[in-house]
Amino acid sequence: MIRDAVTFEVFRNAVTGLADEMAITIVRTAHSQLVASSMDFSAALCDARGRVIAQANTLPVHLGSIPDAMEEILDEFGGGIQPGDVYLLNDPSRGGMHLPDIFAVAPVFTEETLLGFAVTVVNHTDVGGWAAGSMAVQSTSIFAEGVQIPPSRLVEAGTLNETFLQLILRNVREPELLRGDLESQLAACHTGAEGLRALAARHGVRRLAGLVDELLDYSETLLRAALAEAVPGTYEFVDHIDDDGLGSGPIPIHVRATLSESGIELDFTGSAPQVDSALNATSSFTRSAAYAALQGVLAADIPANSGFYRPFSFVIPAASILNGRRPAARGARGLVGFRIIDAVLGALAPVFPSRVPAAGEGGPDGIAIGLVGPDGESMVLWDPLAGAWGARPDRDGVDGISSLGANLTNTPVEELERSGHIRIDGYGYLPDSGGAGRWRGGLATFRDMTLLAPEASVQIRSDRRKFLPYGLDGGAQGTPSLNVLDLGGPGERVLESKPHFAMTAGARHRHVTAGGGGHGSPFQRSPQRVLEDVLDGKVTREGAERDYGVVISEDGVIDASATAGIRNRAR
């Protein structure tokens, strides 16, 4: 029960703003392109029990995993937590998700009282292992993926464990980059700690704890009210990942969503067993992706915290691709998270038909370019390329945007070219790539790259080549992703969706993301909208007639008679 609505609302906005302030600190101080430009990180505040109070507007698929990380930290250090400590972890078997995501957790005290924790999660450019970027799909064991950090104390009572830090840095390709991004995490934790202490000074320690309880109860109440609007029942959906990158596939992600008075159960029985490659997720990451899917469907004003998680229950099979068993490789697990979101949304489409979009590109594609300079120093360039959303029930899909689970930005061309090792020759949208429908899916994004360095290794994590983004309510599927090496040359060849390959100076590569699915029958789309798409270069004249039954003359005029004839015959 909320005792004082005004105080509660001020607190709710203050603590959410504080989490966003932590995120802004990382953006302003991070060293790597992957963090500062692509924004592959997260920030949150927890109470003294490890419950999430507030999370920044960053990566949803990170933040739902924080409770598991906090549980491991409290189990390991609960009896000896002290002011000035900072803890690290990335081990997927001890609260982590995959090795590049390093959690930094700082306890927050006022005098002798533990108020809570400031938490940051950063996807570091490289944490070692056999492949540059530490996310190679072809890894078959976590021991090949990089340095593993169980819950560990990096800073003890304000004193840095320099030996521990040097051990980590010695095992990565760009140690100063990792150090810089880690210092950025610590700066953000400091920002969160100062803000949390200020809230304690304003409200008092006991009242602050009461406000936290009220906030978590508030989120739970709002979510249960939203679920109460749905028709109770069980809804199923199966989506697929094309393959595991080692020749095995397809890989089903099966979800059975049961809505009842007690909440929502998500049963993933029937999903694929864990695979030999690095696609395996943790159970915490599976839950996190499911939270993100439902939050995307429901009203945006429900605070995302541990109260939001309460109505959920899960059945996640052990030793499955959604809950891998050590020593399963985990580096490319992001792809599984995005497909979990697609599957959960597919199951919920009949429940919330006015809110669920068609499938998007399937999550940002990850392109890692590993280089070694003449001095022997290593460099890793990352290009997490986001494509498109599927069409929504009442409007077109969005072009050039990250999936709701990632919230990343596409890296600016200037940022990629700054190293002098690559040149971007083309970057844009492909016409006719959005799934046709009353509402059109978002367009596929392409990026053309020429290597300027003598040689490089390239790792790509993409999908949606065989199992295309689904349409809804009669909308067409989206279009497939594509990788082409030696683009335009005599040796031009199409690569698989998850390749690891070498390039030499002058070689060209094109990557194309999948296009989003359509929503509603294409023949219900307004001919005027189709004409506008043609004039904007999003649909060709041939595509307008083929996919929408709209005939447009060379001078940009709709042939109403021919259009009516095609559509009538189709009906």
C-alpha cells in the first residue's frame, strides 16, 4: 500500500533517474566503441537484499539477469561486505551470462548500514579466448572463450587488488581498453552510490526501505492488472534458429504461455537441447528475455524491477540451449535471447492482438574484426548491425532500429573507419526487403566493407536465413539475411550465416540483416501508401505490383483500374 502518493511518485522518478544517470556516466567515460557508441551495457540499483529497484533505459536482456548475479555475490560475500568494496563476475555458472559481459557490483553504505548495491554490466570488446571478440559461434567449450571470473572482490575497503586486475588484463587482446571500460563501470557505480545515499539522507533509512517495498509492490500490481485484461488460457508458439554454426539445425525454441489468476507461466519444454557451439544461454538470460518480451507488449509505465518479475513462473529444461550445462560455450548466446523474445511474442499475439508486432530482423547481428598490428598489438573492431522491426498492428515496422531486447545503436561509419583498417563503401536500406502487409515490415540494412589492413579474422553471428521473420494476421514473412565475400569480384561467394573467415587487404564484404515481417493482408494496404513507399525508394514498382497488387506508372501515378483488377482477381 502506498502511504503517501506524492512522496512515492517523487521517489519513483528519482530512483529511475538515478539509474539513467549511471548509464550516462558510462556513455561519457567508456573507452571502447562497443560501449560508448553502440551502448552495449546496462546499469541498475538494488536494495540490500539484492532486489532490483530501478534499471536504466539500456539493454533489457541484461537487466533481468541481475537478481541471479546478486544472489551469487551475497552467497559469496554476504558475511563480509564492507564499505569501499567492488565485486566482479562473468562466469555463466555463477550468475553471469557470457564471458564478455562483466558485472561490477558496489555495495552502498550510509555509516554502518547497507542501503543496497549499484550494479553495472558492460559487454567488453574482448576477454580473451581463441577468437577476437570472445563471441565466436564455433567455440565448443567455455574454456576456449576467455577469462572466467567467479564472484570475486576487485576492490577491498577502497584498496584495489592490482594483482587480480593484472591477471585479467594479461588474458585479453586490448588490456587498456578493458581497463578503461572497467573504470567507467566503477565511475557509474560511484554515481549510483552517491545518489542512493542522498535518497537515504532525504527520506531516512527506514522510510527508504519502505518506499522500495512500495515500488516493487506497485510494479507487481500494475503487471497483474494488465494480465487480468487477457483471456486466461494456454498459448503456444515455436520459432527456430537456422543452425548452430557447426552444421546442426534447425534449433526450435518452443514456449507454452499459460495465463491464469496466479500470473503467467512460461514453459519452454520442447526447446532444443544444448548445442555444441556457443549459442547456449543461461536460465537467467532466458528469463530476462521473457521479461523483456512481456514488458514490450504491455504499457511502458510499469517500472521494471523485481516486483515486475513476481507474477512469472518458468519451466526451463536443464541441459537445453536455454539452460546450458558447464562447460558449454556461451559466447553467442545473444541470438538465443532474441529468438526467445520472438517466440514469446508469437505466443502472446492472440492474447494481445493490438499490441504484438510481427517478427523483426531477429536481433542485432554481431560482426567482430580481429587485427594484429606490425608491433604485435591486437585490435578488435565491433559492428553490431541492427536492422528492422516487424510491422505493428497499426503502423509500419521501424527501419534501422535495434530489437526491443537489445536497445543498441548502429555504429557510425566514422567511428568504424577511424582506425584506418577498414573502409565502409555502402550503408543503407534495401528496397522490397520489408515483409508485405497492410502494414509493411521494416527494411533490411546493408553494410559494405573493404579491408585496408594486410589481413584480418572476421566472426559473424547472424541468423534468419532459413527461418524468416514471421508475419502476423496475413502479413508476409520478412526477407533473409545475407553474407557475401569478395563482393563484386571474380571470387564472389555467399557465406553461411555464422561464419568465421580470413580477409586480406582489398577484400570486400557485404552484410545484410533480415527484413521485418508484415502485418495484415498486403492487398489491404492503401495504394497511396504503396505509392509513397515507391517514391521513397522503399518498394520498387515491380514489388508494388507483385506484393501489393498496386500498379504504378513510370511517371509515378497509380493505375486505379489495373490495381482494382489485380486485387479483385486475388480475392
